[in-house]
Amino acid sequence: MDQEHLDPATEELWQEFHRVVNMNGNELRTWLLTDASGQDVFGPDPDLDVSESGRRILHVVDKRRVDLTQEDVRTMQQVVDSVRDRLATPRPEDDTWRRELMRLGHDPLKADSPRPDEDPDVGG
């Protein structure tokens, strides 16, 4: 994309991505490494332990909007759709549900997490 201004659809997607990804890069990286290892230890090259999808999400989280590529736009759309789908059927007592969301950069226990009964855009 490498342009000064994004087209309106990509700008809107950028904003939505950063609304649903409520973990910053350091929080997400730490979670992905901890989740991947099953314990609070890091290997010699921590990024090797992060899944491919986790690396793509981290890549976008750490980027400036003017540096987005088409691959980044696809990643953002996939993350937004996946988070919305999972939030549409909340299961806060289910640790697996929370882990799935956190792998996408969304911590449903954070105060800024959208709630399906409060946000008409969640789930569709």
C-alpha cells in the first residue's frame, strides 16, 4: 500500500482491528510465548515459538498504518472476523474460549473488551 493515506475501507478496518486487538505488542508476544510453551520460559529465539498466525498479528500490531501491505489487510480482516465470531457467543467460564481470543490479541477480561449486549457491531 505504501501511501500517505489509506482508502476509507482500509482505514475503517485498521480502526476496527485496533479496537478488537486490545493487547499491545508486548502483551501479545508474552502471551503467545507463554501459551506456546505452556510455562513462563522463553527459548533462545522466542519468536520461533510463536505460531505463524501469531507472528502475522504481531507484525500488524507493531506497524504504522501507512506501511500496510495487502497481506496485512487480509490478516486484519481475518482477526476482526474471528474475534467477532467468538464474542458473538461468549463463554467467559470457558478457558479455551479465552485462550482462542487471546491468541488473536483480544483479552476478553480487559475492561475495554466489547460486550455483545452492549456493542451492536460485535458478532456481525
